[in-house]
Amino acid sequence: MLFRSPLAPAPLQPSSRYYVVVDYGGDASLASARRVVGDAYVRNFSSGAKIQMGAFSQPAAAQNLVNQLQQQGISAQVVGP
């Protein structure tokens, strides 16, 4: 049986967020993204700089935003765990 000290730090949890992103191609692409999602911003991911359009705890919610963006002609994808 394992016993933990009550003062032991909690184990680090991996991020369980699902991010909806679009490609970043400079200020013009960020301005275009902000016309659709006012608080969109540039963020670095392991695959490079992307514009974050939203963050969700459930993958279905992230996919819903992707679908909405694609209906507007915006190529978006989910980056997540």
C-alpha cells in the first residue's frame, strides 16, 4: 500500500485542453481572425505559431467551432492532447 505525505506536491497533469487554431501568416491573418473571433491571438505550439481561436475542455466543443469556422471558409484545426 502506498502512503503519500499530505505535503507532497500534486503530480503534474498534462494539458487536457483542445485548442482551435488557424495558420498564422502575419498581421493580416491575425486581423482576419479577429473579425470572426474578437479575442483571437497568436500563440506558439510545437508545430509553430498559430492563431488560437478558442480553447475547450471537450473535444466535441472544439470540433463544433472548427465546423463553424469552416462554414465561413476559414481552415481551422484542433490541437490537443
